Amino acid sequence: MKLLLKIIIFIIPLIIFSFFYLYLSKDNSYPGADYKKFDLPAFELQSLYDENFISNNLLDGTYLVNVWASWCITCRVEHGFLTELSNNNINIVGLNYKDNRDDAIEWLVKYGNPYEVVIHDLKGSLALDMGVTGAPETFLITDQRVIAHYRGEINNMIWNDVFLPVIKERGLVIDAK
């Protein structure tokens, strides 16, 4: 009986340690990364700058959709990196999320506009359909399908570890037109 108790006392911590070691070392991805593929929801929303409507049918090829707002502090933090991507001819569509139009325009005037197109999603309907939980979030879209998604700030490390592997694996061209 004493031998059995000694074995149990030794084996249980060993099993627990092994479980946590395997569990924690197994996942090399980022907590905010999501690789579920789904169709870009159909939408028709106004441009941030005028009364013209933008629909999913007008957006083609491969591009990023960046969900942002003027009230979002983290959006300001990632904005410089988005500008760098844009300066390197990466096509980015801005989805202005639950934001006052004038505040959003003023924000882009102040910090610069890295977006090819800016969609004004005042009610958050498109963002909700895409599964957005807050700002910022970024989606990689090709042929009207979301193929990668990141919740949180995009920076060089996230770009290199989350988005670039998917772009390279699929041989995608994401340059602006």
C-alpha cells in the first residue's frame, strides 16, 4: 500500500507537468490570430468621404481590411505600421467602425490615410457580420474570402508571423492597384 501511495504521489505531479508542458509548447500561433475561412459578407455602405456607396462587389483581388476608429487608442498605435505597409504598396481597405464621420476624417487628416478605400460602418453592421469584437482588427481577404484575421494591433512581428506566411503559402499578390 505504501508503495502504491509513493507511486501515485510521484506520477500525478509528473502527469500534470507533462500535460502543461505539452499544452503550452504545442501552440506556436498568436492568441489573436484566426485562420477560419469564410466568405466576405455582402454589404453596401457609404464611403467615409462622400455619399457614394461601396459594396463587396467593388472590392476584388487580395487586400487587407483594417477595422479602426478615431476613439481607438490602439488604432493610433498601429497606424504608423499601416502607413508603412501602404507605402510599400500593400492594398488596405479601412473599415471605420462605430465612429462619427467628422471625427474619423479629422483623424485621417491629422495622422495620414493609409487606406485605398474607407468604408463608414456607423452602426457596425458589416463589422458584426465579419465577427469583429472591437477595434483594431485586420482581415486578409482574397477573392471575396477571408483567409486570415487578427484581433489586435498589427505590427511588424504580427505581419511577419501571421499574415506573410499565409500570403507566401498561397502565392498571393497583395500590392495596391
